[in-house]
Amino acid sequence: MAVFIVKVFGLSALISVAIKYGAPYFAISETNTTVLIMVVLPSILMAIALSWRSRHAEF
């Protein structure tokens, strides 16, 4: 379990660094649609991942 937590922490740190230093190089327009997509997309992706995992789980 500790290995999993370390992996999640490491991946989170990498994503944070990528956002902090890489995001300014992308020209993303500041519209309501863009913000809505950025806010809702992680939840949708997580729902898809959990749905896929539950369908392929062996009980």
C-alpha cells in the first residue's frame, strides 16, 4: 500500500511541475467553455476509469 501512495504522490508532483512550467507555453483562450471543460473533464475521466474497472473486476 505504501508503494501505491508513493507512486500517486510522485505522479502528482510530476503533473504539478508540468502544469507550473509547461502551461505558460500553451496559448489557451480564456472562455467559459474552456474553463468548464477543464473543471468537468477530470471527473468524467475518473467516472470512465472506474466504470471500466468495475466491469472488468473479478469477484
